[in-house]
Amino acid sequence: MPDHKKTIRVMLIDCRPLVLMGLHDVINARKPRMEVSGHATTYTHALDLADQLRPDVVFFSFFPDALSPLEVVAGLARNSEMKVLVLKGLYEAIPVAEVMEAGARGIVLAEDPTESIIRAIIQVHHHDTGLDRAWSGELSDYAATRHVSLRCNKERAKQARLTLRERELIYAIVGDPSAKYMSIAERLGISEHTVHNHLSNIYQKLDLINRIDLLMYALKHGLTSGEEPPKSTRAGPD
């Protein structure tokens, strides 16, 4: 349960100095209710800074960068304690359905009144959702014009949560389904205990039960060493 008396720490991600300055002033004007804990102007810096600061809410904007914004959203959302709130311009093209499937907890319009943005921050922090009027319209348009399968988006979002080490383990299992865990551990240069830990994480992230499920899932969704999978959000620890 969130502590309603505790200051909400907000991290800002945007490449535009004026936007950062405006959000900074709006949020810090609500102290001690909330405050800006830090900001990043690139997605790489954002992922590193989020690991350091562990903010309560991440205010996220889409902009050109070396990293995919959807993968970054998924990477941030892996920590359930950090709620990702996306800031969208009224005429800005953002795949709303994919954003939500990647793990964002809310979307607000940059053109909305200041108090609406403040309420959205409080809502995602305390109640786990902060969708505004942009959600229903954008989702309908997106689905109608692009014929997007929400099920496929959900699977892509799941896969985006896998670390590079977890993907390596999946490739090893698919490459030799009968291999013993000790053999796989030696091949990857990690302990057998670590293999079991990674598998447990993989099962949880992909909603699977056992090794057979994983093998079938990997073959069905192209998570094999012979095909190029969607890039992982981050490399995970051994």
C-alpha cells in the first residue's frame, strides 16, 4: 500500500529543455506532496538513472533516440514499484495500445490543464492507473487503422522484459532440448543454481509452467538462435 503522506518522487524523461523546465516547476510547486528526483534527456541515461533513483513515478516522453521507446517503457515497468506515466502531445503519433501493453500505467495530454497532470501523477502512484481521454480515442484509431492484435502486443511486451542472459538461456534450451542443466550452465559460464533462477524468472515473465512450455513458446514466437528476436531492454546480471 502506498503511503499517502510520503512525498511522491517523480523522474522526468524528455529531450526538450523547456518541457523539462516546465514539468520541473509544476511538480516542485506541489512540495511536499511531490517533487522531481531527477531527469534524463536520453533513454540510456534514463534507464541508468532510474536504477539509481528508484522513483515512484516516471514521466516519460517519446523522442528520437538510439533505443526504442517501447523497449525503454518495458524496461522501466519491470520494476513494479515505478509507475510509468506517458506524456503525449495532442497531435503526436504514439502507439497507445503498445505503450500500455509495454507496461505504462497511464497517458496524459501535454495540452491538458496543469491540475489534470498533477492528478494523473497522484492517481498512477496510488491507484495504478491514470488514463485520460486520449486513451479511448487513440486506442480505437490505432486498432482500426493498423488492425493490431492486442494479444500479439502483449506477447511482445512480455518478451521485451527478458534480459540478454535469459534470452541466451532460451537459445541454449531450444538448440539442445535434451541438454541437462549442468551442461547448459557450463556452456553459458554460470552456475547450475543461476540457471534455475533465470528459468524461474523466464517462466514468470512469459506466464509459463515448465521447460516444455518454454520450448513450445520459443518455437512459436521465434525465440530461437536461428532468428533475430526483438531486442532485450537491458542486459541482466548473471
